[in-house]
Amino acid sequence: MSLEPFGARLRRAMDERGPLCVGIDPHASLLTDWGLNDDIAGLERFSRTVVEALAERVAVLKPQSAFFERFGSRGIAVLEKSVEEARAAGALVVMDAKRGDIGSTMAAYAETFLHKDAPLFSDALTVSPYLGYGSLKPAVDLARESGAGLFVLALTSNPEGGEVQHAVRGDGRNVGATMLAHLAAENAGETSLGSFGAVVGATLGDLSSYDLDINGPLLAPGIGAQGATAGDLAGVFGAVVRNVVPNVSRGVLRHGPDVVALRASAERFAEEIRAAVTAA
């Protein structure tokens, strides 16, 4: 039996807990800042602390798979445990793996993260569409079957992204806008919130020339250390700001390993975001 669709579960979690998404990004410098060694023990302590501090409080936790993969099979085991414990505590887990391939390989990536019986099953997965949106079909199909979701890279905040995402197609529409249109088609007819979202940077400024109303969530990195603030959200996302899932990583994680400080930081960001969305 599949879960209730991701979009519906996400809408409810955002309404109940606020829309904040906190990354779990155990990169080496952050482990050092926490007074931990850059090894499996440090990784495990870091991940367990973030989950303990936040999984019962925030709507979404977003582990960055690469920072676990670099430790090999033992790192993956820590990631599996983190996903399991975060979901058990009530947080939705978005696996930030940015997978993108074709055919049977894309299907295998989908099974890794989106099959309901997989050890790394997550509520949603970030994916890259730049082998063509159609290459994501195995992930789209399995997400629908499992009640999971996808976040598709559309308008990212890294400066290098523009050479692909802003490239203009023969029909006059650029690539980023094309991805948004595909996602709107996936979500057509959903009465709550669709399960197929886009990654759109909160640092991009005025995006009024894009149709961001895809009837699905918009995962928005860039709040905090990258320079965007909660107050910027309305200006970037306009009428669809209520569908935005703002992601904060370093802005919260730098307050660890103190659990109380991590919670306090997340609560500050959540309240700022809630106020900004309410006022929009």
C-alpha cells in the first residue's frame, strides 16, 4: 500500500509545523566546528544530534547524500539510520542526491530512494532533468506509486546554472521555464499540493517573468548563509509564496552541537518565515 501523496503530506506538515526545511550537511569543516573528528564516529554523532534536535519540530529534514557517501558503506548505514529516525519522529525527509540518468539506471536510482521497501526510502528526492525531462520518467512513475515526491532542479542559485537553465529553446522559452511547465503538467488536477516540485533559489530576485504556479512545492535554498532572508521570499515567489519550502542549512547547523541552540535557531528561522509568508 502506498502512502498518502507526498504533496498532501507536505501541505499538512507545513501548516502544522511551518514550512522550514533544515539540511543535514555533515561536511568536514562543520564536523570540525562541532569539535568532532571527520570520521564515522563524528558523522554519526552529528547526524544523530540534528535528528534528535529537530525531527519532532520542523516540517522537513534534507540530508545531503554526498556527505554520507564519502565514508563508503558505513556512511550509507548512518544515512539509512538518520532517514529512519527522522521519519519516525514525524519529519518528512527530502533526500538531496540530485540523481539524473536514463533508462534502467534512472530506474535503479529511483528504486534506491523511492521504493517503499528500500533502506533509504525518503519522502522525496532531488533530481536533475538535464538529460531531458523525459529521462526522469522512472522516478516520476515510482514516486506516484509509492506516494513519494520529486524536487526537480529548475532555477538554481549557483552562478554556473544559468548557462543551462537560461538557455533559450527554439520555441522561445528558456530551459528553466520548460522544466516548470513540465512540473505543472505533472501536478494538474491535484486539489491540495502536487507531489512534483521545483528547486528555485531564494537568492534569484524578481522571478515574475516565470510562471512559478506549478501547483506543487518550491524548494528554496539560499536562506541564511547564502545571503537571502525570510523577508526576501515574497519578492522572489510572489503569489505562490505559501508553497515555498525554504531551506536553511549552515544558518542552523552552525549552532551545534548544542541541542537547545539548534532548536532555538530553527525556531527563529521558522518564525521569521511564517511571519513573512503570512504578511505576503
